[in-house]
Amino acid sequence: ISAEELSGLKMAAEDVDVSFGQLQVGLKTLANQISDAASNATGPAAETFKALGIAVTDATGALRPTGDVLADVADEMAGMQDGAGKTAIATQLLGRSGQDLIPVLNGGSEALARAAEEARGLGVAFSSETAAAAAALDDQLDKLGHQIGGVANEIGQALMPTVSAVVGEVSEWIEQNRTLLGQSIDQWATGVKVVIEG
């Protein structure tokens, strides 16, 4: 499904209080069902698509885009009465998010197209190029993070002997001067007590 289509679907889903996560689950399930229907003509997915009159492959036998199949599913849903049968079909094709996504599909493919157009008009739609650029930037940021982590590790390894030696010397000094420290702390505590008590 294209980035532009996904932007419109996201807006349409949020309008009926369906989260983007639920939408993603539904689209992933639909893609899997399309693949299953194409590879198993007698399976439950194929039977459901057949009952709806929806083809999952094109004239060349290639899988149709998920967005195109979803538009056909929306058109079929729009003509059905809400009820157990409609819910069963939505669940079969869209998984556990199916029932929640029914309001998104009830307007048919035209409503989905309007949502995509509205997303573009509001400037919230990502083009495929923008999505690809964002993914590339994310990859570069991840790489930079790993590089910074590597440099930090190298610095830590270089300083470790020095820091370890300093810590060891401080520990040894404390051990050798424990009595003196104890006396100093007692004197400090006595002074604080005098100040507090006036």
C-alpha cells in the first residue's frame, strides 16, 4: 500500500477512534489473506474473496495491490447491513482489527479516496518519496547512534586503566586514614549540632 493511501487511511481511522496500530494490524492481515487466497484456491480466505466477488490477482496472475483490494472490500462492506455476517467477513479478512475497522470501510472506496485527498489537502499525507527519505534518515540516525556508542566505548576503554588506578588510590587512602576521617566527621557533626542548637 502506498504512503499516500496509508496517510488517508490513518486519517479515516482516527476519525472513528481507530488507532493507527489497529489499522496496521488490519492491513497486514489483509495482505496475508490476499497471498493465502492466491496460493490456496479452496482455503477460507479464497472462499471469502470469491463470495464477495473480489479478485486477488490481476490478468497476469500477479497479486493485486493491497490498497486496491481494500477499496473493493470497502465497496462490498458499504452495501452490507451491519451485523454478525459483516463482522465475520471483516474479521476473516482484517483479523482482530476487522470489527473496529468496519466504520472506516462503510463509506466504500469513494470515502477512502476522499480521506486520502483530504490528507493531501491538509499537508499530512506522506508521499512515497518523503516516506523513503524519512526511512533513509532513520537508518542514518541509527548508524550515527552506533558510531557514537562505539567512540564512547573506545574512550571508556582508553580511560579505564587510569580511572581504575585513581579509584584504587582513593580507596587505599580512605582505608589508611579511616580513623582520621572518623574524627573529622565527629568534629563536623558536633559543629553542626552547636549551630542548630544555637
